[in-house]
Amino acid sequence: MSKIIAANFKMHGDVDFYSSWLKKFELPKQNTVLFAPPYLYFDCFLKDERNLLVMSQDVSDEEIGPFTSQISAKMLNEIGVEFSLIGHSETRDKMGFTNKNVFQKFLSLRANRITPIICVGESKDYRDGGKHFGFLEEQLSFYKAESKTGLIFAYEPVWSIGTGILPKSSEIFEVVEFIKSYFDFKIKVLYGGSVNASNAKDLLRIKNLDGLLVGGASLKAEEFAMIAGS
Ligand code: 13P
């Protein structure tokens, strides 16, 4: 079945990097592939004649006004962005976004016809203390009463992001099941954290997992093409 495979380039690259990356990247047919470069490089992807799906790495929780540095969901929609990450742990940590802020971003994206991908995931302390389900439940609780269609979560345990430490497949499966059973309607769950071309196939075999969110390994076009074609 078709999966969602998303590249989060974070704050990497420049115009030359993205133009040569796109030349090297072969788009697989079987999966839905999303690309999240920094805002300044959206154009490289939007102009690509393969009709690539562009994803924002974040969005403002405000609609319009005196919010220096912010980009609104309406602006993203206007230029053709169709997806947006929200609540990535790096934005929660560095910018202090709360669950409430993230939910506000979600509402703004929805109102502007952009599909949100809501990042959730526990820190090492919560995992080691066996409190990860409680932590996740708090992050999920905002969406319980929300719209019944099209919710997508990305489970990204903070201890796995950029560390090369991959949870066991059984641990990922357990969380995917936990998130899916929390809602009484159908949702999708992706996994992110130290995904690469060597582990992508096995990860995609995890039952009920709907796709992958890839950080570091997306910077190599050939490697990301292999993951996207898994
Ligand atoms: P890495 O794949 O580099 O671990 O990053 C994961 C991530 O944060 C994707 O959003």
C-alpha cells in the first residue's frame, strides 16, 4: 500500500545544493513523497516540473498582524504549499511552543486547506521513566474532538532524532497502536528518527505504520530516493 515518505531538510542547503539535489533525485511512483526545505528554497521544489508536494517545516499560530518573522498558513497556501509539519520537537524546544500553540497552528492550517502533520514524541527521560504513553496522551488530547478526517501524526521520539538510535520495531508498533486506538476515527501515523536507506524497508514493514519522516538521510538525494522507493 502507498506510504507517505517525507523529507525534512531542517536548516540545511543553499540554492546550489537544492538544484543539484533535485537533478539527482528520482521520484518513485508507489509512495506519496513530501519535501520540506527551508522557506527560502520552496521555489526550487514548486518550480520542478514533476509537481512535487511541498511541505512547510512550521507555520505561525497567528493569522495576520504584527508578528515579526512569522509565516501564516494563508501565505503558504497562496504559493502552493500543501502540507506542513507542526510541533516538531526542535521547534518545541528552541522556540518554546506549547501543545496549545501547536493546536492553534493546526487550526490555522486546516482553515487554509493545508494538511498538518503533527509531530509528537517523548524525551529520553519520559521513556526511561516509563511515562511515555502519558506524555503522548497529553500531546494527542487536543485533537480528540477534532475533525474526523485526515489527521496525520508523526511519532518522533526525541531520543532517536539525529542520534542513530532506532527504537525496536515492537516499540514503534506499540506507539502506533496507542496513537491509533486513542481516536475513534481513522488516522495516519508516520515514524521519524534516525531513518536511513538501510532501515527504511524494515520500518515500513511495521504493521499499521503509514510512512516515514526523514531528517539527516534526506540530505543525500540518492539515499532519500532509495527510502522513498522502499
Ligand atoms: P533524523 O532523521 O536526522 O534523525 O531526524 C528526524 C527528524 O527530526 C525528522 O523530522
